[in-house]
Amino acid sequence: MNKFLSRGLIITALGILIGILGSFLQREEYGIYKWVLTLSVVVFGIGFLTILYSLIRKIERKSILEERNEQHNDTDETT
């Protein structure tokens, strides 16, 4: 697990926990619950985008390695 995936999972879990806190505050009729729920959506979104970024990096890394391997094989065949 790379650092972006682990950070993304932690941030996403934090966003979910903040959302649960916001729901609790809403049931108890505290006025600040709107800000807490907004914060939870933002934090969850950042975590989700970080997870998505880690998957894109992984795919791009594999394609770069494959391309280098093909170039290396092509130079070996020509010499």
C-alpha cells in the first residue's frame, strides 16, 4: 500500500467520522451541525480524490515501466 492510498483511506474514514458527528449534532439540535456536515463532505471528498489519485499513479507507473521495457528490448534486438 503506497502512501497516497493509506492517506486517502485515513482521510476518507475521518470524513465519515466527522459526518457521524454532524448527524449527532443535528439530532441534538446544535446550530453548528451545518458547518460540521459541510466539513465532513469536504474531507471525504479530499480522501476519495487521494485514493483515486493513487490508483491513477499506479496505472501510469505500470505503463511507464512497460514502455521502458519495450524500448530496452528494441535496443537489444538492433545491436
